[in-house]
Amino acid sequence: CIFLPRTVNASASLICPLHLDTQQQTIGLKEMGGRGTGKERIRLEKCNQDILDYVEEFRDFSKMVLSRLAGLNNYKAEVKSEVENLLTRIERAQRDIDYFGSVTDSNTCIEVHEDLVKQQLFEEAEEKKKLKLMLNASCDHMLAGIKSLKVVKKTGDKHGSWMKDPGKKHTKIYLLNGSVNNVILEFANIMTFMESNHTLKARRVTLPFPWEGTGHVIYQGFLFYHRYGSLNEIIKFNIQKRNTADQMLLPGAGRIPAYQLSPSTKIDLAIDEQGLWAIHAEPETGGNIVITKINHITMAVEHTWDTSCNSKDAEAAFMACNTLYVVYNFPSGGTSRIQCVYDVLDAVNTYEIPVLHFPKRQGSHSTIHYNPKEKQLFAWGDGSQIIYKLHTKQKV
């Protein structure tokens, strides 16, 4: 508690004469004709002295208040420190209690844990059986090397994609130029596409919504693509009828690029012998790539795998026979190489697979897609449309 000085009230009554204007005091003295001027002077001097004493005492009082406030701040810091120490001791005590409790029930816990492990192993085995049935385990080949390349044409922007429809018997070529666009160019065959005035002979298909990135695919007459402006919406578009057949949201996708060196592509769609896949990366996995199997008819997620392949320095990826192949490069461009492989059925020993280099070419790729019908890669590299022929072998 803080008390005011004892002389404050007493001095207040002595301050009253100071409220008189100095000129009024002088006139009063003159009217008095000098009578009693000695007493008045003494009274004023006493009043002035009381005021000076009061000011000095108030200064001392102010210093005392400031000193006590500083003391209170120090006390507050000490109390805070003691509370923190107390919380630390409580946490330690709680850990000790938990430890003693776990030691007491150790035998029971071991039995329960063994049962949980058995149950988990059984469930994993059943899950693998279901996946093999779903993914057709007869697909048993893997990539052993990239034999050669053919630059089919050089047209369009630095980023884009081109492809055939592996789900159809026709030989049409589809060109999707740029990382944001809404026009597909359809060519009757690869010879028409290679002609110098190829755009004049192309059928133009306008989409209701533009695409984002270069990760789109065409399968069984439908274009599957990431809708521009959306976080993770995938559109299924009927090319022949020119209308939207379906759409879906891909959980967890769209927040970071699928590949660090291809920042415009947040969702990369892929086709292999098993159908439609989606490839993306998530911040929760430290930038590791996540692959999702999608039913291309119902647009429903069938299964998702967290892979050990990181998106850092990756430029593209593709699926082939249930296996993810991630292509890496240097930020300034160079020789592309496959140095991370993930098989969803664990049928490939990824640690024994050597680094596979792309032949005869320096640069970068904005997209690489596998065609399961022709067993070739369709790639877009720095504005060039490229085909890579593959060498495969049976999975070990």
C-alpha cells in the first residue's frame, strides 16, 4: 500500500493565499497604509516556505513510489520464474508416474502389443492381396534403361504436354500448349502433327475451364486435368462430346508443387497399365511425393501411398506397371536422370536399381508421360516434343 505524505492536507490550507492575484495583494497593502504589513509579510513567507517544503516532500514521495514499483516488477519476475520451475517439476513428476505405471503393467502391455502386431501384420497382408487383385499383379516388367530419343517436333511454349490416348485404337495426337490454357489441338496422326503448317489442320477443342500446370492426361476419350484457379479439383472432360463428364477433389494436393523444378504443376496425372494415377507432394511429408490410384470411371480414390521420393530437384515423374519413376535434374538444366523408384506392391528392390540417365540431351523437361500401349515416354522439353524408347526387364 502507498500513503500520501502527512503534510499534504495541512499544507493545502496554506496554499489558499496564493490564489489571490499578486496585484490584488499589492493594492490591499497600499489600502492598509502600511498597517500590519509586517504580519502579512511573515504570513506570506511562511506560506512560501510551506509550499517549498511540500514540493520537496512530494519529490521524496515520488522517488519512493518509483522505487516500490521497480521492486514490484522484480518481485513479479521472481514469481514468474518460480511458477515456471514449479510447472517443470510437475511435468517431471508426471513422466515419472507414467514410467512407473508402464513398468507395473509391463507384462500385460507386452501381451497386448504382440496381439496388435499380429493383427496389424494380418491386415497388411490382406491389404496387399486386395491391392494385387485391384492392380493386376500380372504386370511384372520394370524399367531397365532409356534406349534412345526422337525429337518429333519443336513447337509451342517452353512448357506444355503432348500425348496419344492409350485407351483408344486411333492414332490421334493431342497438343496442350502452355501451363495455363483452355484449347486442345487434335491431329489425325503423328505425320499431320509433324507438318510445318500443322496448326491449320488441327481440330480445336475449347475447354469450359482452363488447365493449370502440364500434368494432364487423355484416357479412353476423356481429358483429365487440374482446373486452373482451384486448389485440387480434377476435371474429367469428354473430348468427343465437348462437355464436363465429372470432377473430383484430390485430398491433400495442390498446396505445393509436385516437383520443385516444375513449379506450375501442383497435380501430375499419369496413365499406366492399371489406369489413372495422381502424383503430388505434401508439406506434411517434408516434400515427399504422394501417389494416388483413381478410378477413372467413378473418379473415386482407390488407394494412396506416401513414397520416400522427394520433390526437391525433381522435374517430372511417371507411372509404369504400378511403379513410380521420379526424374531429377539441376536447377539450371542438365542431364535428366531417374534416381528414385517406388513400387506400390514392393515387387521392386529399389536399392538395387542404378541411376538411369536420359540420353544425348542437355536441358529440362516440363512433363514426361508413359504410354502403356506403346511402352514409350512422351516428353516435352524446352518447347520440343520428344519420344523416348525404353528398355524393360522382368521385376525381381
